[in-house]
Amino acid sequence: MEFDDAAEAYAQHLARVRRLSPATVRAYSADLRDLSATVPDTDVTEVDLEALREWLWRATQRGDARSTLARRTAAARGFFAWAAETGLVAMDPSLRLVAPKRGRTLPQVATADGVRVMLDGLAEGASLGDPVDLRDSAMLEVLYGSAVRVSELTGLDTDDVDFDRATLRVLGKGSKERVVPFGAPARRAVEAYIIRARPALAERTSSPGAGSALFLGTRGARISPRAVYDVVARELGQVLGTSAVGPHALRHSAATHLLDGGADLRAVQEMLGHASLGTTQIYTHVSSERLAATYRLAHPRA
């Protein structure tokens, strides 16, 4: 079987059998397309360990991050393990493929004061009644107030919001559902958006999916992750001093601020929807480094 055909079959396996998230399937598929460019028009049985090592070496030469190299290694290993199980190859050539060690990269985190100034500014602008401003204010309040992922935010429907309990029902990675709380400012912003802005945006489309979607784009359909990225980059970018920032920075900031305020690590794990407590622990490193930086600046004998 041609490599590209096998890669497409593997992507279908990830989506339908292993039920991985669409984002994970897209990432692995992109990695295998990148490998395909290194071994063009090749039968899957002809790809050996040296070809895989050459592929990773080229990626290092163009400056791919270690995290990207590690993911690509995982994609190749998963693909060839599946190919061996299904009989497409007699031997798995990726068994001795070594993933580079991942360096610990701390996430970008805005200060609590910086986020407050940003959200207060958005609320002030939204008070003038523009539908898009009302939507943007509500979206960023929800992103920070509930620490949800951008995919979870864009997947919200109107009936996923429980205003009485101030909670959201979200569908996370692996199609796992969880309920997360959000604060009073987010509740006020979402209520204002639903009453004053969403009907005006909904009139702009005949899209069948827009009827249930909570957050709508400027053309009235369910808002896309790309549109949310643009809003966050514009607004939070002013706080962090860079436009290279996305919705995950608000999630990082919310988690860090929760731990700074004394929240239990296990509770933060549940709120974020992390499968492993170890994933959540990165935010304790952020808090520790912020403490160390404050100490160095403030203590007379630092």
C-alpha cells in the first residue's frame, strides 16, 4: 500500500476506533504528511529506520521545537505499530526511533491585574451595545472565568449554560463531558450577550448549526477557533506585549491564578479536564517561579 493511502487509513482509525479528538487526528495526519514529503511515492513497507531518522534530522535542521519533534516521533511510532498490527508491514521500523527529550517550557501567564484591566476595558466597550463587542467580552470572560479550552468554548450550545448554578457543560478531549464553574462577571457578560447581541448575529445566516451555538461569528454561524484566536491575540496581546498569544494563555493564566489564590491542585485538575495530575503540576512551577521573582525583587537580602 502506498504510504499516503496507509496514512489516510490510520487517520480514520484514530478518529473512528480510538476516538481521538479532531485536533489530535489533524496533528498526527500533518506529521505523517510531512514524513510523506521525505519519502515521496513510497510503499509503506519501504520506509525503514534510516528514513525515519533522516526525517527527524531534517526537522531539527529547520528549527522545529523539541515538543514538535517528540509529537512527530509519537505519530510515526503509533502509525507503524498500527501498520504492523494490521499486516501492512512485517516489522515495525520505528521501534528504535528515539524521541528527543522535551525541555520544560513554562506557559505564558498574564498577571491578575493585567487580565482584570483587559476584561474591564472590554466590558466598558461592550456597554455601548455593539453585538461583536458584547460577544468578545462574554467570550473572554468565559475563557478566563472557566479556564476552558478554545475547542470547548466554540462547541458550547446555549443549553450548556446553567445560569442558576453558574456552570458550563463542556465536551473535552476524548469526548469526555465535565461541568465547570464560572464567575459573576462572566455570567453578566454572557447574559448581556444572549439578550442584546446573539439575536442580531443569528440573523446574519441561514446556517443550520447556528441555531444552538452559544457564540456566533460575524456572519452568524458558530464561531470558529481561528476567530477566537484573533480576538485573544488582539486583546491579551496588549497585556503580554506580543501578538503571538492565543486562548490557551487565558487558560494558563486562570489556572495559575487559582493556585496563587490557594486552590487545591486536584480541584484545578478537575476544572481543567486534565487526565493526569502531572499535567496540572506545571502551574505549580509557574507559581513558584513568580514567587521567586517577587522574592528577588522585594527581599532586602535576596
